[in-house]
Amino acid sequence: MAKHTHDFVETYNDMIAFGFDRQHDEIAVIYYLQKLSDDTMIKELVKRMTDSDLEEMFNFVDNMLKKHLEEPEYHTLFLKEEDHHH
């Protein structure tokens, strides 16, 4: 059984807009990130990215995780570890 879900992008049918309000900004980010992480899309994109692009993307995501998740959340929400003990 898959641990990751991308249901939002499959079911959301309303406006995608950034800069309208906080709710729509959050929706737009979720939508874009789920579209971006589609296996076919991301595998093609990373082939075209420079080493610097790859490093920038990795560091951005890593920094967001460190900034907004506690260590146990990182293990359960991001790594999807079921029995994490710190």
C-alpha cells in the first residue's frame, strides 16, 4: 500500500490563483507542488535542471522542512516512518 498521497490535485476543481488571499495561496502551492511531483513530470524536469538548480531545489525544501517541522513530525509526516522514537 502506498504511503504517499496526492489526492488534492486529483479532486480540486476550483480556482488556482496566487496573491488573492491566504486560502487560495495555500491551495495554489499544494496544487503546484503535487503537479510538480508527478512521477512523469519531475523525472523530466530534473534531467533539464542544472547542478545549481538541483542544489537550490533540494536546499529550499530541506530548509522549509527544518523551519516548520519538529523532528518527530519530520519522521512521521515527511519520511512516513511509522515507529519513530527520538
